[in-house]
Amino acid sequence: MADKFTSIAAFWQKLTKRERLIAEITLLCVLSVLLYLGPYSLTARRVQTFQTGIKTIEQDILEQTVQNADLKRRASIDISASSGWDLADQQSAILLLEDVSGAARRMGVSLVQVHPTKEISKEKYKEVSLNLDLKGRYRELGEYFKRLESMSKVVNIRRIRIESCPDSSSVCAAQIEAVTYMAK
């Protein structure tokens, strides 16, 4: 180790003043760059994680805003839900699709396609059915079906077909026929 220091000192002595000055300035520049880049890279990583967190929070705020608007819209509609299940009128039959899709969003279920069918007229009411294609996890689909069951309008599920998706192991595809009843 001492031999290295003596060889470096001997090499340093052989250099001219100009070469020593250039070597000192170069060494100073390299050290200043290293001292600058070390804390800078740590700060840049920290800023990146904060930006990712901010984007996640902004998405949550956007979802909450949609849910809030949905709740305000529902509150503005005069529905006598306290009396139990009601038959749908013409306006609320149209809003049923919004209720079904809003419930799907809240439960984490993707509403892939909706196929409305024609109304079937009965003696005192009309049947309005919707064929829904859904994607979601098994438990989320179950919660979604419970939510449909607890809606203020009468909604019956006639057929359910659930199968696993070949592209994802944890996602199921479901096809259901939901029927609501509309007053004549």
C-alpha cells in the first residue's frame, strides 16, 4: 500500500504545474458531478413515486365524482322506494339501464354489451328484458347480482351463464337476462 502512495507521489512530482492544475480541475469536476447526481437521482425517484401516487388519487377522485353524480341523479328522481318494490314507469324503465351500468361500475364488473329485447305485454304490466354480457371476478359478479336483487325496482334474473375467460385465469364472463316490469 505504501508503494502505491510513493509511486503516485513520484508520478505527481514528475508532472508540470500546468498538468497538475488540469488534473486537479478534472478531479474536482468529476467529484462535483458525482455529488450532484447522487442526491439528484434519489430526489428524482422520490418525485416519480409521488407523481404515481397523485395519478392514482386523481383516478379515485374521478370515480368518486361519477358515483356522487349518480347518487345526486338518483336523489333528484322522485321514487317511492320506501314502499318496497315498484313497477317501473316509462322514465324509470329508461333509467334502469343507467342503474344497472352504474351498479356494475361500482362493483368492479365490466359491462361488455347490452342487448335490449322488445317489451312483452301482459294483462296488467309489460316485461322489459335486457341481455347483459359481463366480465369480472367471481365474487364481484356475485355482489353485482345481489345488488340487482336489492334494487328498488323489481328486477328478476331469468338466466345466468358463467364461464371462465380463456385470456385471464381470474376473470369470468357472464351472460344474464335481467327482466323488469313496467306498469301499463
